[in-house]
Amino acid sequence: MNGPVAVYPGTFDPFTPGHLDLVARARVMFDRVIVLLAVNAGKRPTVEATVRVVRVRDAMPAAWGNVEVDSWTGLTTAYCLRRGGTVIVRGLRTAADLRYEYQLAAMNERLGIQTVWVPSRPQLAATSSTVARAYRSAQSARPSPNAGE
């Protein structure tokens, strides 16, 4: 495949159904999609990057031969230029996301990489990684139903 290569960056802490849906949609728009686990210690992830990479890889159906998973510390545009990425794919859940993503897209364009925004499906828009982490934390803090026995 020599066509467009899309890079879908994120911390993926955790990788949600919304993320998987975005990859599913991007893989039919582009010849190849690289799901890029962006290593950013400033975000203070709850799980190590190597574990998150494995989880993201495990979430990909085997039939998705045009999707790969990688990790990178640094600017996503530098990764794109190194790996032949021609576009950065970003998901949008809300209007607030658009304001933030527009600033990133403008910077990426100045560095030579275009951005494509893919809106979340309405049924998936309410679940962010932040919400998923909070839910996971609340579930682990709940006592077991059999704890008093």
C-alpha cells in the first residue's frame, strides 16, 4: 500500500470503545492507520505505556491488517515525518474539543501535516478516557458482594 497513511495519536488510558470505533472508521478512509500511543508523562497515566500498547494491540481485530500500533515520545508530527504519516486523525466529542483540536491542527499544519477530524458517534460521545478511569476506580473501590461473609 502506497496511499495515505493516517496516524491516530492518544494516551489511550484506557483505550475505549470510542477509540476503537474511530480506528474502525479511519481504516476504511486510509490505506494504513497507525494507532500511536503518545507517551506523555505530563498526563500522569495510570498504566505504563508498554501495558497500554499491549492492550490497544489486543483490542484490534486480527482482520484489520492495515492497522498497526506503535508508541512515541515527542511531537506527533515528528513521528509522522519519520514514518511517512500524511495525516493526523483526531476524534471530536464536543464543541470544546473542536476549539482545542483546532489549535493543534493549526500547529501541525505549520509543521507540514494535515489533520482530519472524525466526530464521535452520539452513543459513544459521553465516554472519555477520564470517565472510563473514574468508573474503573469506583468499581475497584466498591466492596465485593461477598466481602462480609
